[in-house]
Amino acid sequence: MKPLVAVAPGTRVVLGIAFFVVFVALWSLATFGGFVQKTFLADPLTMVRSGYTLLAEMGFAHDIGMTVWRVLGGFVIAALLALPLGVAMGAYKPVEAFFEPFISFARYLPASAFIPLLILWAGIGEAQKLAVIFIGSFFNLVLMIAVAVGNTRRDLVEAAYTLGVGDRGLIRRVLIPGAAPEIAEILRMVLGWAWTYVIVAELIGASSGIGHMITDSQALLATDQIIFGIIVIGLIGLVSDLLFKAANRMLFPWAQLGR
């Protein structure tokens, strides 16, 4: 095993599965072995049975659908607004100088801190939850996209100007295509962060969603249901991450060389 040496795809899959096997084995040992009380940590079999009950009898599938809709809705709105602003900041330094101080300030503000204000302004409906995800995603997206566009290779910029490309043409033909693979990776990473924001939003003043189910389960000390909800979030996030990676490989195959 050497630093930075690529792993074969098959080996990567085996190693990834092996970690989950070890994790479940340790979990089973801790719970079935009596090292941890079931009140604090349910065993895997109890968690699976509770998960089936949630899905088959308690309408948990609807909660999952609501959470996914909120994540995608808030994230898509944030991405659609962040992309043009981020590109403009990366391409034009005066635009960057105008927006960057506020964007840098705002991205450190925890989205959860806005929940009381958002409930006051928008109530406890869908607008409030979408706004939490938007606030948590938008400012990070803008700054990261601006950095990606601003880091475009200068030799490509100079070559484009030498060939007679104008300012708008430079953005359309050089800056955006050059930064596109990195922007796609940025979107993939921030989508993962959006999942943390939606659960926080659903923990307060929600009548549906995975976070709502977790809150209700906490009141009942139902750790099996809480764990199942957490695992569902992780599985959905893993699937979305794999889909994002597959899309990036198809759209930007040249960016995968050497990985």
C-alpha cells in the first residue's frame, strides 16, 4: 500500500463493504453481548423489525418522500442562484470585492440559528424548511464556485485572448468549461451538507419527515426507530452521492484521469 496509488474498482468495493460488515459485527457484539443496554442502543435485529413496522404500518415512506423533496427543493433553489453569482465573482474581481465580505460573513452563520426567525416569518410550513436548507447551502456554494472559477489556468485564459475571444466568450468557452468538473464536485459535497440542515429543520415544528419521526421516537425512548431513521438518511445520501459521481464521470471523463 503506497500513498496516492489508485485502488482497483473491485478492491474499492470490497473494502467499502468490509467496513460495514465490521461495523455491524461490533454493533451486534455490543448489544447482543450485553455490553450496552437496549434502552440506549437497540440491537440490529430489533432495528430492522422496527424499520419494517415503520414502513409497512406507520407511513414512514411518506416521511422519507417529504424529506427528500425538501432537500432537493432547497438545494436546487440555492444552486440555481449560487451558480451565476459564483461565476460572476470568480470572473470579475470588482464583483468579488463587492460580494465576498458578506458571503464570507454569512457562510459562518449556522442555519439552525435562523429557525426561530424563519418560523416567525414563514410559519412552520414548507417555506421555513426550504429556507433553512437554502441558507445552509447558498453561501457556501457561492464562495466555493467563485474560487473554482477564479483558479482557472492562466495559460488557457491567455491563449483564448490570443485567439481573439472576447470577455463574454472567455467566460462561456474557457472559465465555465474549465471549472465545470470542480463545480460538479462542489455541488455533490454541498448536497451532503443539505441533509444535515433538513433534519435540523424537521426537528422543530414539523408534522412529517424523517426528523419528525426521530423526534417522536426520542420521546418514546425508541432507539431502534431513531437508528433506523439515521440509517435511512445515510443510505439515501450514499445513493445520491454515487449517482452524482456517476454523472460526473459521464459528463467530465477527462477530469477522472489519474484518480
